[in-house]
Amino acid sequence: MARKGVGDEVRADGRLPDENRKIRVEPDYVKTCTGSCLISVGDTRVLCAASVEERVPPHKRDSGEGWVTAEYAMLPGSSPWRVDRGRARAGRSQEIQRLIGRSMRSVVDLSKIDGLTIYIDCDVIQADGGTRCAAITGGYVALARAVNILLAEGRIAESPVREAVAAVSVGVVGGAPMLDLDYSEDSVAEVDMNVVMTDGGRFVELQGTAEQTPFRKSDLNRLIALAEKGIRELLEIQAKYVGAK
């Protein structure tokens, strides 16, 4: 595959190859759950809500630990082509919600929420690429805000959150590495990758696929460096809405 560097070519939406889309976080978007936000990443919008129940799944009973899990779905009108509600709960959504759950648990000390389950529900209300990454980034904000409420109410003694976590997509489009792909870019990318990283610089997940031509280790390293840059920016935005850990 062609291996261009990250250049100064302007993309269709006016961004440079190493630019994130515009990020907007609206905290406490849902007043009926413990923590929530609406995250907008360009034209992708995901509603993230954290709910807390005083019970744990069977595999955590009498373990001294709580649990954090996630659900993900696309609303029927979130795409130009209606998403059937049944299909929205099928294989792809199952894969994504497991990724979101793993990402949240990677930064939570489950022993500090003994007896509690925190559900992170992520509903895509408008999709333009990068929905799983937006769900992880917004899901963490909802989680952290819920933890702040649990602390204020005295339901937990100390914060279980060890690190922040965020995610971004990267890819190779027209032979050039690009950050935070929208749908028009993702649909023609030669390489597509999702990167989940903590604020300590540790990786939770790397999901990378060659759509047309296999890529080299040097391409992988270039994409990871690009993702790290983008995630650092996302972490700074998150920090404005989550308060002290």
C-alpha cells in the first residue's frame, strides 16, 4: 500500500489529516439517571447514560466486587437508511457494547463498588462514523459523573475510577493516514482502526483491519501515534466535565 506521511492535505470537511472533528459534550442531558451526557463528534451524536442498581450479576455474587457493563444501540432514524430495532440489537451491536463495557471496566476498581452494577447505555441518535469511539468517550463522562453522585450520596466510600479512557478512529484514506474518520472517509478507507487508550497512555484495545491492501508495522505505528494525539485532545475535553477522580 502507498505510505504517505501525515500531510497538510485538506479533507472534504475542511480538516487537516491529523485533526479531530469538533467535539461537544452536554452533561446531565438525561435528568432521570445517575450520570449522563450527549456527545457530538462532528455529525455523530451519541446519548450516554449511566444507571446504578444495587445488585450484581451471578458471577460477581459474594466476590467483594461490583460490575460495570454497557449496552449499545442505534435508533431507527440515526442513519440515512432506517435501522431496524431488531437488527440494532444484533451481532455488530453486541460486539460494540462488549467493547464499551471492557473499556469502562479497564479503568474501574470493581472492589470499590461492591454490590453495585453500573450500566452504561449508549444510544446513537445520529451516525456519521466513529459511533463506538464516541460511545466510549461519552460513556466515560457518564460513568465518572455517576461516580461523583455515588460519592456525594455516601453510597461508596471512595472513587473506583483509576484513569480516564477515550477512543478515536484512525485510518488510511487515499494512501494517507487520517484521524477521526467520518462516514464518507471510513467507507473508502484502505485501513480502518479503532484505538482505546487511558490517560496514563496505556491501550485498552486496538482494532485494526486492512480493507483492501495489507499494511506494514510502520503504518501501524504511524496510525497509533496519530490516535494517541487525538485521544489526548479528547481526554482534555472529558476532564472539563468529570470533576476530580
